[in-house]
Amino acid sequence: MTATDDGGLWVYAERRGSSFTPVSLEILGKAKELSRQLSVEVTAVTVGNDGGAASELQRYGPDHVLELVHPLLAVHDGKAYAKALGTAIQKAHPSTLLLGATRNGQDLAGRLAVRLRTGLTAHVTSLELDGGRQLVGWVPGFGGGIEAGITCPEKRPQMVTVRPGVFLAPPEGSPTGDVKTVKVDLSEEDVGSRRVSFEPKGSSIDLTRADVIVVGGRGTGGNFGRIEELARRLGGEVGATRVATDAGWVDRDRMIGQTGVITRPKLVLVLGVSGAVQFTVGIDGAGTVVAVNRDPEAPIFEHADLGIVGDLGPVVESLLRSLGGA
């Protein structure tokens, strides 16, 4: 059985207020690419308490938009959302369902996999088709030391959660595709006993959206104070390697790399980072990479547009003086 079976390729578009999570739009772009290879159609499906959200999704190229609506779906509730989306899937029989690996997306994906008795490949960093047109999801393992390609050859729909930032969102265009709004049959019994929504707060970090990132690694020795100041003066965010987050120097949500965040900043400064492949996959999409390391043979220089060989402290202080400010 291949990914061309049944009702096409579905993308769960997770709503965030009146808009959608960036990863949902990123997945839509990849879905369109895969659909052309497979000769199937793409349906963007969204869940909420009202219709009218389809116009934004239409600008990103789906063939169809499906809105599942009910007053009880105003906020994310895993039990209610799984029933609404699961019922729609059982009626339409899509071959594939792609979701963002957000907290809400992971919650929903796990519930759906159990409900539909199908396989789930979680936190993929890449999607491709093998020679038999079978969808392969690539996931990191053993701390990023290996990658495993996972397929779901028998059960349908094959389900995949995709990490934010690994694909590019398609450019906005003219609205395309038809829109279908379905009123879901739900009751209070279909709602979880605790209605918990994992909506990010305004202060949440999203390194996938940052234009400038200053990354610190082992070579900082845990001294992230001046790195934070450098990021502030550049109007950017602080990132870190796994070594730095494991040591507790920086919060884990700032980790960049194969087991962290995949970023696409316009500029990234990489300070005191050796440049193992598990890290560099997280900055491959950067516009300009500037690396500072006292080891001239450090692998990071192979990925840098500009490399500075020297002690980290004096280089950072020089950069701060050049930028000025308080």
C-alpha cells in the first residue's frame, strides 16, 4: 500500500487565535510538493468554534479546505478535537495526515493514532518518497548521532508530526481550492474533564522566526551574560548547543540542532561551538553564518561565511564596542 491510496494528503492547520501556527503553513508547502509527485490532492483541515478561517489557508495553495466547527471547540481540548478530526478522517479516508510537532499537535496526534489504530512517526526533520513512492519520515535518534527513516506501509492514514522550521512556508498567493464547513456533532461528554490548552504565551521563544540569532556553545564556559547582551544589541535571540542546555547554562527551548530547533535566520553568530553535524543542521538555512572559535581546525568554519580564529571573550567585547549602546 502506498501513499497514493484513498483520500489524498491532509494537513492539520492548527489555529492560534485568528491565525495559524507557522509550522502548519510550512507543512502545507511540503505537502504541495509531495502531492505533485504522488498525483494526489491536498486538504487543509482546521478545527475551531466557528468558520471563516479558511481564507488565510486558501492563500497557501491547498486544493481543499475543511473547517470542523462546534462551540465546544473554541480552545484545544485533546479529547474533543480527536473525536472531531477522527470522525472526519474515517469518512474521507485520507492516506496521510501531517501535523505540526507543537504541544497541541503532539497531543492530538497521539490521541488520533490510538483512535484510528494507525502508525505515528513523531518529530520528523525530513520527508521524502522512496523508490516505491512510500512516504519516509526521518527522525533523529541517540542524541542526534543517527537518523532513522520510518515508513507506515500498511495502516492508513499514515500520520506524521513535523518539527517547526524544517520546511519553508510557501509564499502567499491568490486564494485557491474549495471550502467546506462541517458542524461537528459533539456533547459535553466528548470534552476532557480538564480543558487544557497549550497556547504559547506572549513571551514564548520562537527561534524559527528570529532574523538574528547569537549561539553559544561549550567554549563560552557558561558565561552567557555578554552573549545575551550581544543578541539584545543586534535585535536578535540567544541560541545554544546541546552541551550548553544540558549543562543548564541556557533554557532547553533555545537549543538549536537535530534534537532542538531548526532555524533560518538572516544572520547567525556562532560563538565557541565546534560545529558537529548534529548542531549545524539547525543553521543550514541561515543567510549568513559568522563563527568564532580559537581552534582553526574547528568543523564550524566549514559552514561559516566569515570565520574568526581567536579567544571568544575579546572578540565579543570588540563586537559590543562596535555596536555601542547602553
